[in-house]
Amino acid sequence: MSLTRKLVAIGGTALAASLVLTGCSGTTASTQSTASSDGPTIAMLYGTTGDFSFMDSAYKGFTEAQSEFDFTPLDLSSPNTDDYQDRLDLAISQGSGLAIGIGFQYATPMEQTTDHPDTQFVAVDIDKGTVIPDTTTISFAAEQSSYLVGVAAALTSKTGHVGFVGGVDQPSIQNFFVGFEAGAKSVNPSIVVDKTYLSPLGDFTGFSDPTKGKEAAASMYAGGADVIYAAAGGSGQGVYEQAAASSTTATKNWAIGVDGDVYSQVDESIKPYILTSAIKNVDVAVKDSIKSFLDGTLEPGEQDFDLSNDGVGYATTGGFLDAYSTQLEKAKQDIIDGTITVPTTV
């Protein structure tokens, strides 16, 4: 594994850093970061945008923070699934005061990087209960938002048969499934809930393979499911496309997005088939972390985002859930009040 860095000074205080990361996979990603102030350097380490969910939301928070706060952004984006430690090391070597890792993949590198006295770490979307020394960990109650879209799926389904497509077969993604299944069965105890994962534990390609997502969805729709929840990052695009492609004038199939409001981001031709999305406000977590770092209040430890503080939720864009708003809002309040305890795998 190699890491090549090329720094180019461009007059006065402006500095453009061209960062080329080459992982063991042989895939190379270039990112640009331009210093726009004398403020501290803040690095965001993430995958690639265009997934209509997790990474897009993180990027939104990072770019919005740049327009609101005074700091020098360092954008470390890469499609690689084997260079997480490289990117963390690079953030430290470039003098970052704060390094924000987007995704559970940064838990191990941050835990193993013990010498970073001048760099604070934030790990976004880490399993609840995970303790990483000298690191702020942010977890989301994905099971709660998944429960609500499970309720929506069961209320909408005409066949009594729904499905779930997960990106990777691991506890954090299994957590989406158990919440979704519990929500669906709360409406219809006999509902059939299919599930599949696009890659095994440790193989993160399941988050970036729309073709696999489309194939999995095609099989489920052909098998009788008429609503499919995709918790698969960029692979979800294939599920959304298949919902549209497999629908007919007699039978309409639905897809449910994840993390971001997918309806507002997909092509017009797909919008009519996006029932809702399970929202995870990653953008808020990123912005809050940057603000806290800049005002000196960022502390190590766990931060929880759930329904009670609007850290998670569900989308109503498109109006397809208008008829079920009363049931959905009651379920939401019951979870907040503790009347409903949503199962979890993490």
C-alpha cells in the first residue's frame, strides 16, 4: 500500500493540496482541498458522494460548515475500502486540528492511532456503546427510524410481502433490518419480510455496487415483495431504479431510501416509486462537531442521535405517507416515550 502526497503552494496564504491515495486495491482517488482562511485545518475523511444517502449527507454538513465557520477544510475523499489508516495519518501529518471520520470503518484506525496530541478525532456513525480513547464517537439510533419506515412499508404493501437489502452483513446494518422488521410486524404480524446482504462481513464493496442492488431487488420484486428498504449506501441506487423498472400499470412497487431524503435527490422518473426514507442527520452531526471544536467545547465520549433529539427520522417528501401520518407519528411518540422499545443488534 502506498500513499503519495503532492503539495503545491499558490501565493500568499492560499494553499492547494492535491492528495492522491492509492490503496491495495490499485484504485486511485484524488481530492482537492483549498485553504480559504487562517483558521485551523479540519479534515473530513469519507468515501465518495453520489450515494443519495450517508456520504452525501456528510458532505452537505461539511460544505455548509465551510460557509458558516472560519476554518481551512481538508477534503479526504476516496472510493477505496483499504486506506482508512492512510487517510487518518495524512490528516495528522497535514496539521489537522480535527479529523472527522465518516463511517464505522474509522473505529479501528482511531483506536490504534495513539499519538495525535495536536489532532482531535470524531468518529461519525459508530456502534452505540463503542469507546475509543481520546475520541468523540457519534452513534445514530438507526433501528428507530427503520422501525418507522417498517410501519410505513406494512401500511402501504398490497401483497403483505416486503424486503430489505443491506450493504454488508454486519451488526450495524443488521440493526436496520431488525428495526424495519419489528415496525412492519407491528402492523401486520404475518407479513413476509425478505432480507439479503450484498457482501459479507469485512467486505465493504456492498455499499458501492448498484448492479448488485438492482439484481437483489429484482429477485425480491419477482418473488412477491412490493416494498423494499435499501440500507446499502450507493448500492441503493440499483434498488430505486428497479422499483421503477419492475412496476406496471397494474402493480406498483416501492423502494425506501436511507440516511438522506432520497426522493429529493433521484431522477424525476424514479421519484414516484420512493415511498419514504429513513433519515440519519449526518450533516447535523458533522456541523455540530466542527462548531464544538472551534468554540472549544468538543469533548471525547459518546454522543447519541435518536428520535428524541431529531437525530433520526423519516421523510414525507412526495406525500405518499399522508394517509398514514397519524399512525406513524403515534409510533414515533411511543418510541420517544418508551412505550415501544425497538430491538437492536448493537
